[in-house]
Amino acid sequence: MAERSTAAVDVADNGGDEPLTAQAEEATADGASESPAPEAKGSPDGEDSGSEDEQGDEVRPTEQPVEAEQSQQPAQAEEAEKAVTSKDAAPDDETAQAPKAEKKAKPADSTVATPELHSGHKLARRYRLEECITRLDGFSSWRAVDEKLRRAVGVHVLPANHPRARSVLAAARSAALLGDARFVMVLDAVEDHDLVYVVHEWLPDATELTALLAMGPLEPHEAYKLVDQLSQALAAAHREGLAHLKLTPGAVLRTSTGQYRIRGLAVNAALRGISVERPQRTDTEAIGALLYAALTQRWPYETNAYGLSGLPKGVGLLPPDQVRAGVHRGLSELAMRALVNDGATASRQEPPCTTPEELAKAVGEMPRIRPPEPTFAAPPEYRRTTYQQGTYGRPAGPPSAGLTHPVPIPPAPLESRAGKALKWIVAALLITALGLGSWQIAEKLLERDDDPGSSTQTPPKENDEKPKAPAEPLAIKDADEFMLNGDGIKEQQVPNTVDGDPGTSWVTPEYHNYPNFGNLPERKQGSGIIVDLGSVQEVSGIDIDMYRAGHEIQVFAAGESASNPTSLSEFGKSLTPRQTVGANVKATFDEHIRTRYVLVHVSKLPLEFGNKYRGGITEINVLGR
């Protein structure tokens, strides 16, 4: 029913990552790893760059080894686990020992096989796996369906004996406790026998920042929103002791309402075993890189990454306003302060922002950037036709392509002496006729006034009908979703169609490839809303607001004796023909229909974008007298 979405959690973003520092010479806590792995070069995934973090915060995936599991691991896995756990106790030489620990952990990762899962496999008899998004380092990521709540979710799965299984569970549970709507929420983190899996939100209507940047640089107001929302969100996360460490364009989503949401908080780094000495500096630099890319559509380092071209080699880190013309000066300086550049800007020296809190404060001190004024299309040029009133006597323009000969111009009016005399005669006759007519009318009125039996009011005729009262919306007692075999779509949203609020709607899920509800067998008869008027009423019309234009609908009425009808056969009276309608549907009926139940039946949904279809109903009004 749903295809792979750009809002899926992409934890396989290990190709094309480049260092977030232009001069990253020190080893990081996620290690140099083996040379062919591009993850070792990383980007916002934990570079140890810049000055020492003032807060000294550390966010590392910790592991709590279990004796039963250790007994089954090879010698390399035991050494890797000791190296990871020793990082929390290392006092001074932690940076020097971290690369060795990571190197020893890598062979242990390669010995853990990815669980043999397949589409249709169920976890906890609830989460049905649909599509594999990632297979990497012994774990896999899936698009799945929560059959209990009937919604799409994302799932990370790894073996319970994976060296990073404990740290992934700990990171997922910590992220779930944060409860901040600016992050893609972790819904569940479970260890079930030989598997560990993390369940998170799936946002099918969101767009990755990677796709937005592929279309061009963001305009200043949108870039301002991006850095403002990201810095505030990560500042709140760091106050709770959580870091992202893997903030890339693929980890930032823009929803249909214009809000930015961050996915993979703590979990993406834990899945890769990433930890750094200064997590706040790492996340701040990552935000600066995203702002730089949003302003210039270039990655702020020499190597291409995330579908963006890097800077020219050998020139260093150029300010954004020197890379692209028209870049907002304040945002350009802010990006340079966030990146590892010692705060150097094109015009002045500002202290670097080393934490998301400092970056959020710097954004707040900037003058607010207003959204651009809406642009309206110019009206089409008015073209005067030859036969239009007022063109006679004017110089004719160039003949149109469709004319083969010039249009004749009528002769000028007759201006001779005889013509003038004829005008005066016609005028005199008209004045005489008007005078005679006025005299006769006045005489008739005087005669009527003299007649005592006359009256100005005429008695009503027996056959005259009283004026009909205008149709008004009838009171609606209840509304239900039209569904077959008890299989509903969005039952909890049905009251939105009769609440009188145009801001709420009953909206269907997203269906793919086919407008008739994805051509699913259980949706062959479509869907819709059944309105209960409470008792049999005289229905004379309908007024329906649709979620968007392009639905194929038909309105039915049940018989007077019907009781809780649920199938199309019980709605025997068709009030409107089946037709494709706009955003509003209004109809009046020649005869009054007596019924209690009215069905707004939806057989096809409008196209949303691509090959995806979605529709719904905003408000239903049944009219009567």
C-alpha cells in the first residue's frame, strides 16, 4: 500500500560522508576503522575538531556485557567490549586509546551476521516488516506496519549478541524519554529472545533536506528557520544528556507544515558505535555544515558528499557569501561561527559557537528574517478584437494570422442638411408620442380614483401557493465510516466531518499506483461517510466540503424503514450521479427525499503527487425544510 518514502529513517548513510572539519587531523572516538570504509571519514558523526568543549559533556554508547553472551563471543569480541566499556573509566589517555578500541571492535562486528528476516515477518506478533531499507554492520532497517494501530513505522533490527545491542537499547530508551516533538519519536525498544529491535515514527508526508538541497539553495527565510529550529532542538537534547553525532542532510526532515524534524537522535550513532570527546561541538559543527549547504548548495569541504559538490581544493573554507552571490550576510557569518573556523568571517572576528545553546542564542540575536512577499501571476494581456465596440474609426493594428483580407470599416454617418432635418423630425415625433401616452395614463388613474368600489389590493387567488421556506442544514445525530467487513480506515476522524469546523477533516491513508484505494481487494467498493439524521427527515439538498478537488463520489439515501445500513445495497436511492467533483459539492433535489441515513460514497481518490493518492471529507451538511 505504501512505497519506500523519502521520510524513511536512513541509517545506511555511510557512503560519501566527508569530514566536517577542513583540517581534521586528530583521531575520533568512532575510530579510523579499516581504510576502505568511508564511515571512518564521517561527517557530523563525531569528529573531534575545534577547541575543548566548555561543558565537557560526553555521550557514549555504553554496554553492559552479559556473562552468557560473552561466553559465546570470540576473543576479538571480548577485547572490543572491554575497549568500549573502558572508555567510561579512562581518565586522561581516553583519546589515544579510543582508536585502538574501535579497531578491535570492527572484526567483532563483522562476525555478527544480519538476522535472516524477510518481508512479511512479524515482530512481537504486531510489527509486520514490509521493505528492507538498510543492511549494514550486522543490523538492518525496515519499513513496517504496526497492525495493532494500523500505521506505518520504521524498525531497526539487530541480533541480541551484537556488540552494540546494549548501547542501542540504552540510546533508544533515552531518546524515547525525551518526548520532544522536534525529533522523530522512538515508539518502542525491545529485546525479544535473540533479537533487539527499535521502533520509530514513519513520516510519509515529510521531505528530506537532501531532496530540498538537490532542487537549489534555500531562500533566506527558510535557511533561518532551519538553523533556528535545529539549534533549539539539539540544545534541548543536550540539556538532557543526549547527542545526535550523525546529523546529516538525510537526518533532517521538512514536514508538510514547514517544520523541521530530526531523526536518529542517539540511535544512529549507537548503531555505528560512534562516540566523541565533545558531542556538543560535533553537533554544532553539523548544524553549521547544513546551514552552509542550505545557503550555497555546496558541501563546506573539499570532497563531494550527500549529492552536493565540495569546495575547490586548496582554497580553504570560504564564507558562503563568497561562494554564491546574494547570500544573506548575517546567515553567512553564523555558518562560519558554527563551523570549525575559529569564528573567522569575511568582515569581522566573532567568537565561535561551540554548543547548540550558543548557536541558538546567536540566532536569537540576529534581526528576524521575514518570509518573502507572495508573488501573483500577471494577468493575461487584454486583446481587443476588431468587432468590439469602440474600435470603429481607430487605426487598425496588424492583421491577425487567421485573416486573409482586411476587415471593411463602415462609412461615416450622414452629415448632410437632409440628414439633420430627418433627425429633428424623428425627435419631434417621439416627444409627441410620449406626451399623448402620459396624458392617457393620467386620465385612467383619475377615473380609478373617482370609482369608490375600486381597490388597489387584489384578493389572493385560491390556487396561489405560499412561498417555500429556504432549505437549511438538518441536525446530524451521528456519523460512521462506510466500511466492509468491519475494516475501517480512519474511524477516529469520522466526527471531524460533522463538527462544523472547516479546519478538521476525515483523511484517508496514502494509496499507491491506483486511485481506487490502491486497487486493494478489501477496498473494491470504496469508502465514505454515513450520516445519521436521528429520524426520518425530508432531504432537499446536500452541501459537502471535500479534503481536496478530484474525488469521484456519489450520494445515496437509504429507505425510510432502513436501520443502521452498512452495505451499498441498503442505500437504494441515488441522490447524485457518480462524478468527479471539486473541493465543494452542492446539489438540490427536485423532489423531497424522506430518509434517515445519507451516504457520501467515495470510489476514487485524487492524486497527491507522483503515483500517490489520498483524499477525504472536511464537512457534510444535509439540507431540508
